[in-house]
Amino acid sequence: MPTTNPEVTQWIDQLGDPDQVVAYFAYQCLLELTLRTGPPTQAEAQVCLATVLGEALTAPARASGAGAQPASFAGNPFLAAVASQTASYRYAPRVRVQLARLLGLLPCDSAVPFLKQALMDLEARDMARCSLESNASESATEALIGALAAVGATFLTGVVNSLANRSGPSIVQALRKAAQEPQPEVRDAALMALAAIPDSSHDSIIEQAAHTGSAAERRLAHVARARLAETLRASGDKLGAAHIYRAILTSDAEEPQKRAARLALA
Amino acid sequence: MRDAVGRRTFLKRSAMGSAASLTPTGLLAVGAGQAQKPAAPSERVRVGLIGVGVRGRDHHLRFLGANPRVEIAAICDVDRSRADFAGQLALRGSKRRPLIFGDFRSLLDRKDIDAVVIATPDHWHSIIAIQAMEAGKDVYCEKPLTLFIAEGRRMVNVARQYGTVIQVGSQQRSDWHFRRAVALVRRQRIGRLKRIVTHLGNPGTTSGAFINPGVWEPVQTPPEGLDFNMWLGPAPYHEYSPNRCHFEFRYNLDHSGGRITDWGAHHNDIAQWALDMDASGPVRIEGKGGFNKAGPYDYANYLEVHYTYGNGIELVCENEHGNGVRFEGSDGWINVTRLRLDASSPEILTEPVSGQDIRAYDEKNKSEEIPGTDEHHNNWLDCIKSRQRCAADIETGHRSATVCHLGNIAMRLGRKLEWDPDKEQFVGDAGANILKDKPFRAPWRL
């Protein structure tokens, strides 16, 4: 097992340096190291670096830190729950975001457990989500699907967007469920994600959305429908695409989508 | 009215017709003299400008605002002071007051806008362009078309699906010097082409690098009127600092590709054209880049990238020896900049070149073409009317930007890379393939 450059831990510490030049330099050194650890021949080094970066990303605050639960919370279940769910980290949010980002550049599974854990970190979770999106492994997919149980419409929208670049039964199931979300932005993202998967059965979900919701939601559903048609056409399902395009022509879709349908059917 | 069939009538008819009308055009249609007749208001293209910083204002508003075929109908910028200032400028010589927006989506919702010009930082191009195309607008998108490789293919696909006329702002495709140079090379006036060198250094020189490491500035509150979160959009979050925002975006790799995309989108685009690789690209890349670890700008200050194409021809891209493109053949060389066209022998340049068999150049248009004039916009407007593809169509813009991104990736990784231009992916290098794509900050998506 290769050992990590001893400077790495020093650079990680320096990411939070109040002198922005020092912090910048440290990040650039870590970035260069991460990128150059990427070749397939360096699998062991990738694991080693992922571990160092990941442990720093998820490292708890030292014992005497602010995260220690005050004794006064005893007897107050709500405040105790607040304290238990307020993780206190060793590194500042900006540093954790950078560490999460670096982990996304390593093409190995070893980064995933740390990124999955960081999905619980409210300040670093969107970058962790981005890095999981860059990781093609099954475990990254599972972590992203699991993140759909989180709260926050913007974050959930990001998770759905990340899933849009993948395929497989578990993805489809998760996206179909997300298409029923009460939060419209998540729902919209799910429709767009379903439109990127070549499966003509998604049309019924999208078509239904084109009849409900606000004018903006309906318009987006029509755009998603046209996207699905094109996804099908590109995958070789020309009949499926033509069926949707013909349906668009007779729907209340806007002119650009009807024009795309006419172009495709001509 | 210029023609019996007006633009809107034509659009309506073409919408009833087929995609076949959107076919590649040669550059023969780039007629500089075509724009001088005033068009009737109903025939004018109603344009929305999205992003009115230096480029959007001093180039697009300047030229399109004076173009009788155009009405500047709307202006959008996340910096209110810039939007208002551009709006005031647009009022000069116009009877109509342009609408002002801070969010491009509101502009795209307007049914009375025909086309948009996107002159935002690079990290916004793909999202805005795709939404514009899906809203039925024709598009002029500044170069480089993309910030990363994967988004370009998606943009091309949407453009084809919607029959969008899209011009990429690599305006050297409409510039007399470059068009003639490409025509001469493709007609083998320098013999068999062996090597192309693109110089991305200081413009107007034949020597000298372009180096700008930047100056550190403290993080601060964004100025009033600037919606900095919207400025960042899909890019990773950063606290505001003036050296990241507005014109300075081009030196920060979260918002741009740096020098190799800023100028490479011009000169590497010309190389791709001369190589007849508008729908393809190199197969091997190796690069050295001088990334400034002292900051604040993180782009490659020094760069030297060697590309090899499938036909064995080499493209070298560097930034230490002036600005322009040099073509080296078995029988001579041609050097072209925005100001000059030189060759190893005067005879190479004196022989007339007909535009009939090489789409790069039409001798008849020569006298009209003066650097800094409006051929590229006029080509776009011509194509909006004819529904033909533009001189710098989106596929060429995507491929040229890809060449630049490949160089950046090779420099950052510091290893030789193999690229499959058909599948648009690296061969046997998962680490490199990660860099083809960049996840967007929530909630943004393509």
C-alpha cells in the first residue's frame, strides 16, 4: 500500500488558513495531486488519497469543541435531538466543500463512503452530491438514491438532476417516485430526468403532468415530453418517438415543441 | 420589405415544412453588403441580449443596435446597473424602449422575442442556450460555446431537434484574412499540410506571451444591484470578490477554460476548419501547462499542447509567441492574424481563389470585409431568414471548444491522452473522463 505524501495533511490544514493565498496554494497542491493520481495504474494510490481526504471531510470536531452536548439538554428531548443532529466538524464548511470536490475527481469507489456520509453535512452536501454524480460506481448510485430521503427542495432537485445521468431499474423507480413529490421543483426535475431515459412508458407520467400544475409546470412538462421523444429517437425507438411527437401536435403544447414535432415527423 | 417572403412568413412556412431546410450553408452566403437596406419593423428580428458586459455591450449591442434588420427588444443582466446602462444605450436611435430583465428566464418567456444573444460567462452558456432553443428562439452564443465537453453534445442535439439557427461567436469564420487563409491551405497552395501552430499570446504581436496571474482582493459584499448568486448560477459557490466576476471570469476555471478557450476558441477553430475536422477532432493530446499556484487566477498562464489528428497532422497550441495561426506545408507556410496574411512566398497569396469549390472563401466579398465589421452577425441574420446553418454552426463550435477543453484536461492531468472523437470520450482513462463533465450546483440542470 503506498503511503500518502506527508505534505497532504499539512495542505488539508492549510485549506482553512485565514490567509487566502496560503489556502489557495494548498488547494492547488491537493488538486494537482488528486488529478495526477487518476491514471488506472495508480489504483492503490487513489484509495490511499481518498481515505485521507475522506477522513478529513468527515472528521468530527475535537473533544473540547462546540459540538459537545451541554448537560442542560437532559430532560429536553427536542433540544437533545437538535444537539445530536448538529454535527460538529473539525474543518470549516469551506474546507469540507473543497475536500468533497477533490474526492469527486478520483475514479474509485473508495471515495463513496465518505461522500455518502457528507450528504448528511448540510454545508457540504451539495458538493458531495456533485462528486457522487461524477463517480460512476453502483455504490455512488445507491448513495444518491438514498439522498432522496433528505429534506430541502433545492438539494433534492440537485439529487434528482444527478440521477438523471444514470440508468437502471433502481434509478427509474426513484425518479418515478420523485415525480410525485409535493415540491414542484423536485417534481419538475424528475420529469426532466425521466425524459433522459429511453423508456416510452415514461410518457404517461410526463403527459399527466402536462395537464396539471401551474402554467410554468405544464410548459416544462411539454418540454420534457419533447425531450423524451428525442431520447427515444436517439436510442433507435423511432416508433415510440413518433407516437409522442404526434401526441404533442394535438396537445396544448407551445409552438416550439409543436415545431420540433413537425420537424421530426416530416 | 426586402423580399416577397418576409421572415415571419418564412418561419411559419418552414415550421410547416421539413428539417431539410436547415442544411449547411457555405460561406458564400456571408455577404457583407446585405444588411444596409432598412427592414420594415415587422421584418426585423427582435433580439434579446443576455449578458451585457464588455462583450455584450461594446460588440453585440454596438453592432446589432445599429443593424437595420434588428430591433433590440430586451436586455438581461444579473447586474442591474449594467442592464440599465445598456438599455439607455439601446434607446439611442431607437423609438422603442427595450425591456430590462435580471433573469434570463423572464426574457425567454416573451413570445415577441425572436432570437437571443448569449454573452454571459461561459458557465452559463449551455443552460441559457438550451432553454432559449426550447423556447423557440434562434441563438447567437459567444465563444467558447461550452465550459466542458459533455454539455456541447447536448446543445447540438437540442439545436437539431428544434431546428434552431445558432451562430457561435467564433467570428474569425467570417473574417476575410482567416477565410482566405483556410481556402489557400485547403487548396494545397502550401503543398501537403503537415503542421498547424496556433499562437494564443498577445494580440497584435508576433512575439510575446499573455500572462495574467491576477491580483488578490479581499472577499466582500457584492455591489448593490448585482445578484451574485445568479451570476454564479450552476458554478460552484464562491464568496464574492471582484477578481472573479464580470470580465475577470475568464481567468477562473470554474467559469471559463482560461486562455486556451478564450483565444483557442478562435484560433483552434480555424485549425479545425482548415483540417476539415468540423465534426471531429484530434485522437491524441499531450500538454504542459503553467498553472499559477500563487493565485488568484487558476488558469494555465503558460501552455503548450500537442494534438495529433487521425490523418497524422499535428496541431500545436501555445501562448508565448504572439497571436495568430501558422500553417506549415510541404511547399511553404501561411501565417494569419486579424491584421495580416503572410506566406513563405508571395505567389501563394496572389493567385485568386474562387469560392465555388472551397466553402471557406468567396473572392467577391473581399472588398466589403473589414476587421471589426458585422459579417458574423449578418450571416446569422441571413440564416435566420433562410433557415440554413450559420458560418460557425453549433457542431463546429462544440468541436472547436472540445479541442480547447482537451488541451486543458491534458495539461491538468500531465499525461498523454487518447481521445475517440466519434464517441467523444477518452480511451482507457476514467480519471480523464470525469473531467469531460461538470456537475451543476443545485438546482441548475441542462
